[in-house]
Amino acid sequence: MDRQQISRIAHADHPIAVPLDDDSVRRLLARGVPRGDARVLDLGCGGGEWLLRALAQHPRLTAEGVDTSETALAHAEEEAARLGVRDRLVLHREDATRFTAPHRFDLVLCVGSTHAFGGLPATLAAAREHLAPGGRVLVGDGYWESEPSAEAVEMLGDLTDLPTTLDRVVADGWTPVGGHVSTRGELDDYEWSWTGSLASWALDHPTDPDSAQALEAATTHREQWLRVYRDSMGFLCLVLRPTSD
């Protein structure tokens, strides 16, 4: 079972693949989409859930998603057709770090995919290259709520605490115009959903050759979450505008 298949099964009951509930996603999109006919780009879109919700909410909005996962993009295409928004969605199967477009975008999203760019500062630099004048960026990344263990740092990377994260964003030429810090409930619900979906699939498919691997992945992830980083990691989403266009 490859990583993409594990991710698809794990997020079946939590299609927004980060610790946000539906109301938080709605409010962040309301703050991020500048107008009803906006052009939106999602770098690392996965199954396209952010774009599908934006398209459903705004009948004149157009969207593009970039991801390397053929399975995730196929899911996005199927859901877009089901929702009747396929004609307003363009999907690109390629590395988001090398994506180029002939036009700029009014909203650029990268939520939970900053690792693809090498961290938050590099992600924001890439997003800026795609941003139209007056546009906004919606970005989501982890931060340390308390002093992490060496194991947590090795596992999750070189994050900073919340004040330092915001200071660095502002120093890099961005002004926050909205945001959301995930609640403990959102964080726990996401992790339980992730591990629970994978474990349920394994138990429902006992004869599948990937069943044992799926159950092992769920167990390992749950143990790492509870033991290594549950009490030290938070998740932050920011809606940003360049301080000067």
C-alpha cells in the first residue's frame, strides 16, 4: 500500500485533510475569496476539497488545483462533476513547486502542504509569484504550542512557536487579514478520524493483502500523535495580503 492510498483511505471521513471543522473552513474561505468572480489556485490541492467548496459557494468563481497524486486529482474531478462545477475547475498533475500559469490568481491556497516547498517562508514566496494585485493567500501550517521533544522536531520539522511564526510572516512583507488557530477539539477530531478511518478499512477488509499494513499504519500514527506531538503541536491558518503590492 503506497502513501497516496493510505492518505485516501485515512481522509475518507475528513476530506479537509487538516484539523479544521466545516465552519472554520467556511469562515476562512469567506475571508480569503475577495469577490464572487475570483480566480483561485490551490498548490497541493489533494482531492480539491477547498476548491470544490469555493466553487459551490460562488457560481462565477474559477479554480485551478495542482497536485502530483493521480488518485486525488481523479477524485477532485469526479466530485466536481457531481457538484456541477467541473467546467470551472482546471486540474494540473505536476509538482506544485514548478507550476507556472499565464495569469495571476486572486486567492492562492496552500493548507497543509508547505512541506512540499520546504516550509512556510518558501511557500509564501512561491505563492507571491502567482498572486494578482490585491490578491490574498490562505496558508495553513503547524507550530509549536510548547517545547517539543527532539523526536517531535525530527518527525515534523523545524517549526516555531505561534508568536515567532507571525513575526516572521509580517517581517517577510505580509499583513494578516484573517486567521484561525485550530481548537483542541479540531486537532483531536482530525487525528481520531485519520487513524479511525484507516483502522476501520483494515478491519472491514481482513482478506485484502494491504489490510495488515493499513492497520499497522493507523496504530503507528496514533501512537506517534499521542506520545510525541499531541501536547506540543498546534495548527494555524492565515489569510494574508502583501503589505505593499
